[in-house]
Amino acid sequence: MTRPESHVDRLASFELIYRQHFAFAWRSLRRLGICERDLNDAAQDVFLVVYRKLPEFDFEHPIGTWIYAICLRVASSRRRSAVQRHEQLGDAPEPLEKLEPALAADAETQQLSERRALLAAALDAMSLEQRAVFTLFELEGRTGEEVAELLGVPAPTVASRLRLAREIFRRSIERHRAREHFELRRMGGER
Amino acid sequence: MSELKHWLDDSSDADELERSILRAGLEADPPPAKRDEVWTSLMATVAVAPLAAATLSAQAASAQAAGAGVSKAAAVWLTVGKGFLVGLAIYGAAEGVTEISSRLSSRHAPAPSALPAAPRTKPPARATDGDAEASSTAFAPSPTPASGDTPSPRPTRPRSSSNAQEREPQNVASALPSVAAFDESARPGSTRLSQLDAETRALRRARDELRAGKLADAFATLEASRRQFAAPELYQEREALMIELLYRSGQVAAAEQRANAFLGRFPESPHVQQVRRFSRP
């Protein structure tokens, strides 16, 4: 794609970029912790920046990298705002990715719902940087080199963040296992 | 780096529970309608925001004054929870008002805008819900109005592209008024009524700006309201104003899409007749 020269070119380029990258931006925002009800606004924020900065963008660089960087900034900004808002209101932070109600229609859906909740809890325990590396690598299926390029950080930094994120993930799952074990023992004891 | 293995690989050291949890997070693509929905909002913003930047500073003082001019009588109505009526008064939909008035005027005292009172028959919808039905033809930016069945409000043609580019703000978000302009409901411990009050004032301001032809100001006011009230009490009224604004600013296709979605979602809304003028049969 070449640099758009006119307003019409710019709009056409923007539409093309939007079509090609909307799903990626959406997934990224979701995995970076934007909750369902805010996803529309966050995606709009991302692509407003894309539209505004399009004339300055160097088309020699990968657009996906640029868009992911914008997603990170939007997620970071919204994360700060959410924390401030909850502090003001005195509420506990809202758990991210409350995707399905706990009362699922069938066992399979309920299990999926529980696992998503576990994933969300584990991701929430990570810093945004760790979360970005972990989700890009483990969920988006990118290689370490691709993650390094997307985030604009050295490869060893990616490896380090991934290691820490995995530790957090595993601790979170271990807590879940321990709670389940405790519940089973308690129920057995009561019997 | 290349020795890193994905945990979803069978040969990794992740156990089955860990893999199953990761697999549960793989499905994160947006529903198909979301792309069109966000695009429609984007086009509205991209088309009108430059105007907002151009005129916002000059109009800020008068807009503020207009926003502050809410009558005491309106506050009384808010206090008794007549958000439905307030919404009617805000939008000023003559046909809708007449229709509802004829049905309900015998039961209720007149509101500040000579409107009858009635409870809201349906709970207010969230803003994001209303847009979900946007059609898949949303990728059609800035069409000119059709000449055949032009509704009564005359669309204002967007400025020429060269002017629009010259006037484009460096930062669209910063060109919009701060949500602090309507910040009463943002206070800790504020009630639902205070949100209704704040929404009412914002929408009244937007309506006045729209009717005065200050499209950029109206857009800025509506956008600030949208950002402040994620779960609005007066969603229908805000959407009806936005549809009219889109039409008047030359975004006819976007106005039609949103109007059609509105009519499908709220077939019994008091704003139906007004919104229908912007829809495509």
C-alpha cells in the first residue's frame, strides 16, 4: 500500500486497513483486558488514531505492528481510567472478560465459561506488557521473533516477559486447583 | 528465542488443564456485525469531528450557557422519574409528541414542554446494543443525499475535502469538550436521577445546537454524552438526535442505516415518525 495523497485516497486506504485489521485489533483489545461493553468504543478509539495518523505513517513498516501498538496504548489508557473510576466509586475492580453468565445451559458451556474465567483471572494478574507477550505468543500463535517485532522490544525481553507471565498463569491455575481440592475435601468431610 | 514452544503444542510442558484453559481463549473474533457497527460510528466521527475542531472554541461559551439553561420545571420532572417524557421534550419530535400526547394527556399533567407524562414502557437500551443491527452496507462513506425522497430537514453538504483536510484537528479526542462539562453524575454516590439530569442537559444542548445549525457543536455534545454515559437513560433520544445530525451533515447512508436499525429495535418509540423521515423504506 502506498501513502495516500488525497482525502479520497486516505479514506480508501483507511477503509482497506480497517477491513484487514479490524478483527486483529478487536481480538487484541479483548485479550489486553478491555471488557465486552467497552470493546466498541476502544476499537473506535484505535481506528480514529489510525485515521488521524495515516498521512504520517511510513508504509515501509508493517501496519499490524503499528495497530497493535495503538491497541496497547488504548488498553493502557482505559485500564488506568477504569482503575481511577473504581477507586472513586469505591467498587472492586470489575473482573475482565465476564463473557458468559455462570449459569450455563449445559455442562460443556459451563466448563468453557469456567475456563474462560480462569484465563481472565490469570491474565488480570499480569502486567499489561506481560499480558501482551503472553496472549500474542500463546493465543495469537505468534513466534517469539514476531512478538518482539510487534512490540518493538528485543527478543530476550520477550522471552523474559513470557517466562514471568507463564509463572503467573501457572500460579493462578494452581490456586484454582487448590481451591477445588479444598472444596472436595470439605464436602467429603461433611459427608 | 526460536526454542520457545507454544503451550498449545503437544510437545510443550503444559499440562492438559493449562492447554484447555488456553484453548478456551482462542475464540475472540468479533461478531460480524461489530465491524460494520464500529465503522458507522467511525464515519460519523471522521466526517463531523473536523467541523467540531473548527468551531468548538468559538462556540464553547454559548454552548455552555445553553447547557446551563435547564428549567426548574424540568428538574421537577426528573425528580419524579419521568425520563421518558424528558426524552420526548429533548428531542422535540413533533409527531411523536402529538401521538403520545393524544393517548396520554388525560392521565398526566403537562411537562415543561407541554408534554404529557407517561412511564417508560421499555427499559432504556445501551448504546452499543442499538447499533448492532447496522447493515452490512456500512462501508459507504459520505454519500450525497438522494434527490428523490428528501426528508424535510435539508442536509448540509459536508465541506470540501480540501477544506476538511485543512481544518482537521491534530487530536480529535482533545477537540471534544471534556465530560466534566456534564459532570454532575460523575460524583461518587450520585443517583440515577442525577445521571438523568445530566443526560437531559447534554441532550437539550445538543438539540438546540442541532436546530441552530451548529452541527459540529451538536456532534461534540452528543459524543461527549455518549462517552460519559455508557448505559444511558435516554438512549433513544440521543440516537434520534444523532440520526438527524448525520443526515444534516450529509452522512445520508449512515443516517439511513441507523434510522432503520432504530426503527427495527424500537418500533413503539415515540420518535418513530421523526426517525422514519431519515430511513429508507
